[in-house]
Amino acid sequence: MDVSVVWTINARTASIDKAVENLAVIQQEGFRRVWLTQMPNEPDALTMLTVAGWEVPEIEFGTSVLPMQVQHPMLLAQRALTTNAIIGPRLHLGLGLSHQVVTEGMWGVSYKRPIQRTNEYLDGLLPLLKGEKVSSAGDLVTTRGSLTISEVPAPPVYLAALGPKMLGIAGSRTAGTVTWMTGPKTLRDHIVPTLRTAAQEAGRQTSDVRTVAMLPVSVTDDVDGARSAAAEQFAMYDKLPSYKAMLDREGFTGPADAAIIGDEATVADRIREFGAFGVDEFVGILFDRDAEGRARTRALLRTLED
């Protein structure tokens, strides 16, 4: 199982110098890949990773996740291929539908028919990423044309998929899924088998799809303090229906229960469990308040990769 971390960027300053400095430390510690979250009110993830990737070689990047509703498939294909043209084929393109409170409340875009929207979006995006011409007229998303960026490797595309229908799309059409706030039992009994079954039913191999599981993690001796911090920092996810459903399915009382907290041995045992359940990559979101605590957590994570 691969083990990665989320690369954080100061959302207030969007300082590229500081972001590059932090990324260089992560690379020097030996991580092969970092993932970036994309909140609707924070710096643009693709822009930041493209600039940082130019400065810091070799390390790979994943986006978790870029919202589909506010960028047309042709625009996203342009941006993703331009990124790979600049930094080399190091991008893993994670996409998602965000949440109704964001799409309708902030953007004024309907959240209805999410499965149809996703399929129509991929109908346009996937051929464009491969350098092909596309003519797809959908009810929600229409894409026609081609790009001149034809000699740049396409990034693998992942979907933020939790429900069975979205996992079906991910398994049959993409490189896999990226999950958040999803515990080990749900990954073992629902996410991994549903994704792999969809791949097989589409004539693919189970090895063609990957499950990337993201969770908060803290290596600490102050378990109660870290749990309180997790409850505070991640409280919003108990109010978003898709994540609330995953927490309930796992039997968690809230987001703090999803966080992996404890000393080195405790955290190592819990993360290794994900690999045994079929997770292909574990991504830790480090939420320690101090740099020393985050460094301790990264040091443990680095020892866990197969």
C-alpha cells in the first residue's frame, strides 16, 4: 500500500515560496506523492501544484478533489494537460461533485441528477485528455471539439465516489476513487468490493482501479487533546450528507472517531489494516497544531509504505 500525505498551503497568503519550501521537505523525507484538497474559498490547487512542481522535481501530485460543476470538461482538460506539459506526467486528477450546499448555495448550479452529470462530464473530459476529438451532446454537459495539446500524457482520473452508483462509474470508467471520512469497515465491505466489481463488469481488471483513502492522522501522546482538535477542525463533515452517511455506516459518532490518533505503534497498526482491506493508497491529513507534532506523524507514515 502506498502512503502519502496532504500537502497544505496557507489559504490566507497563498505563499508559493512557503508552499515550495514545505513541499521540498516532504520530498526530502521520501514521500513519492502528495495530495491537495480544493475548498471552494481557497487557492487554486492546479495553479499551486504546477508552480511548485516546476520547482520541486519528481514528487507526484493528486487533487482531492476538483469540482466538476464550475469548470467545463474542455477547460479542465486544458488545465490538466498544461500542468503535465510543465511538470511532466506527475498529476493524478481527482474530481468530484462537491455538495449541494456549495453548488446551489454558493455557485447557483443545480445539484440534481449527479450521476447523469458525472457521466456526461466524463464523456467530454476523457477523450480530450487522450488527445481525441469529442462530440458529446448531453442534457447537462455538452462538449464538442479537440485540443492541440496532443503529445502530453493524460493524467489518471479519479472520482470522489462513496455511493454504489458513483462507485460504479469510477470502477467502469476511471482509475478509481478517492474517499474521505470513510472508515476501515466501510472501505472493506463497501468501497473496495463495489469498485472492483464495477471494473470487472466493465471488462476491466481489478488492478485497473485503485482505492485512495484519506483520513486525519496524528501521532501523539496526547490522545484526548488530538481528539478534541479533530472534533473541532472537522466538525463540518458531520453536516454534509455524503460524509455523514459514511460516518453513520461505520458506527462513528462524529468526524473525530474517523481520525487515527495514538502513539507510533497504535497508528501503524491501524493504517496497515487499510492495506489488508484492499486500500491501495492511504493519505494522511496531518492536523497537529505544531510543526513538531506534524513532523512526528510524517516520520511514522514514511515507514509504512510497502
